[in-house]
Amino acid sequence: MPTDAAVSPSLANALESLRDRGLGLRRGSEAPMPERTRPSVPSGHPTLDAALGSGGWPRGALALLDAPVGCGATTLALGSLAAVQEQGGLTAWLDLDGTFDPAVAARLGVGLEWLLLVRPHDAGEAVELAAWLGRSTLIDALVLDLGERSVPDRRALDRLAALLARVGTTAALVLAPSGRTMVSGAAGVRVVLRRTAWLSVGRDLVGQRVDASVERHRWALAGGSAELDLWFGEGRRIDPLVAGMARPRLIEAARPALRVVGA
């Protein structure tokens, strides 16, 4: 695991600045100070918090959002960070592929001024930085976004999981479409997301309905599930009535691929 000397001074300074502003302001001094004794942080969806059996994402845990690309893992992760911030917590996003979209994050409720955004050089550095942030005890929840192509080292993930459990203050959500099998072995919590319907207003798709199934939870009884409506960033902020107007549209069966038989 990285020592303080191995972490760039700019990252250390950014984390300390975020901490100082958080202690002084706490989002306008309206939100309560986070209690480190709380065993979990919110997911942003009360039904999922109940399905997890721990009231949310457990602190000290590595949690895998197991989903193919486009099935809501990023949206759920952003909603979780927004919910943590609403309680006065500090958050971070480790963005390996550089795909983090601040505009979408803001529309989904994430306060960018309260988010530490880091872009590691490779998967190994991403895992090490997640461990460093967990050991700092300043971050309540972080997202380790390993991108669509990288597969992290299993031993490094095991060390990260052990460190988070030992420190017990940070919930780490992992997005790893290509490395799901590898991360799953180290994760203490695994939630599988499966799209069941699109959400539409007329012909416009504004979100998706997802079944979130808790397949593993080392600190609570697994096996719960929750139905989540995940809204696209463009819809919920433009029209606050979208949620009430949206109707589910069933997923159509896949059509056979076009096959050219002659030319």
C-alpha cells in the first residue's frame, strides 16, 4: 500500500482542503456532521438500503456493482455519493478511463465542490490510491471506477479489502465491467444489476428500471432485492415531473442480426 510519501502532494493537499471546507461549512452548515460510528452510508434508494440488510453500503467494505455497461451501475454510484453528501459526508471518485462526466453528476445531485476526483494512471495505482484514501479516514464513500478494459490484480484487491475492513470508515463501490469476476472474489458485498424495463415519457427514454439483487453480504443476510428507477441525468433536472409522468416500457426481445446472403 502506498505511503504518504508515495502520494502526490497535489492529491494530499486537495484532500486536506476538502476536509477543511467540510468541517467549516458542511454544505451550508445545514447537514449534520457524519457520525463515524454509523455502520453504513446511504445508497440513495431506501429499498436498496433495506435489501442490503445493513441500512446502506457498509463502512469498511469493498462493494461490487456487478452490471454490464449501460445497466445503471454508474448512475447508482453517483446517486449514492449524492446521498452521502446530503448527510454531510465527504466523497471521492477514482476515474481510471477519464469518463467521469461532471455535468451528468451534477444533474444527478452530486455536489462537485464536495467531490475529490482523481485520475490514476493504471489499475494498480487506482487500487493503491483507494487504499490511501481509506486509510486517511476522511472519506466516507468512494467509487473505484476501473473502466471497461482494465482487470486489477487480485492480491492488490484483497489487500484493499482487508485494509478497508480494518480501518472501518470508508465504503468503497467498485465499477469494473471487464474485471467483475476478479473483483467479485475480493468484494465483501456484491449487488447484481439487471435492467427490466426502460422508463419513457411518450417516445423519450428518461431512465431505466433495474432489479438490484444482493448476491453477497459478509456482514448481513444476503438474498434481498430491490426494484430501482434510475433516471438519466438529462431528464430528472429538466422536468421535475418526469418521475410522475414516466411509464415502464418492457425490454424487447433481441432481434436476429442481419445476415447478408448475397451481393
